[in-house]
Amino acid sequence: MKIKKEDILRGARYLINGGLGLLCGVGSYYIINKYSGIWYIYSLVIAFILTEIISFVIKKFWVFKNKDIKETKLQLFLHFVFAGIYLLALAFFTRILVERLLMQKEYAQALLVLVFLVPNYIVSKKIFPIPKTQQN
């Protein structure tokens, strides 16, 4: 099986999106957690929602170059269903890392984002199918 140039570019764009998501997620989490005074799990949820909105737009239009507007509502729904599952896993494992293994909150979140990178990519490819013009 030969790897196509577009697959490599898509992977690179996905990694860039992941880096932006990591910066946005950890950055907004840090700001919300530090300055709002709310419980770190609530900060995690708020930061996660902000990050997922940005991530949806970048994944759909830039990473996967899926410009099909008719499918946007379904894709948004599927993206947030998966994001909800991901959020529960992220909150669960963040709590374990922070409260049981005594890891710093920001490091725990950053580590888990990296751990979930590949499963997230696989699901994202299903949510944002590659346009037929790029499948040749």
C-alpha cells in the first residue's frame, strides 16, 4: 500500500490542529482555572468546549478539506457526541492522575491529550469523510 502525498499532508495538518488544540485547551484551562476559582474539573469542561468548537472548524475545512455544507449539522452533532465521550474519559483520567498519582493538573491534561491523539484522528476521519476528488 503506497502512502499518498495528500495523506501525509492531512496527517501534518491534523498534528498542527492537535498542537493548536493543545495550546488552546491547556491555555484556556490554565486561565479559567487560575482566575475563576472554580473546581478544576469545571475549568476542564469549559476549556474543552471552547477547544472543540475551534477544532471542529479547523478539522472540517482545513485538515480534511470537507466543504460539504449540507452535512455540517450531522458532522457537528457527531463531533460533539464523540467530544462528549472524549471529555468523560479526559475528566476521569485527569482526576486519577491528579488525585491518585499527584500529577500537576496542566501536565495531566497535556499528557492525556497526546494519548488520545490517534483515536481522535481515526474517529475524525469517519466524521469528515475525504472528498471523492482526493481519493484517487
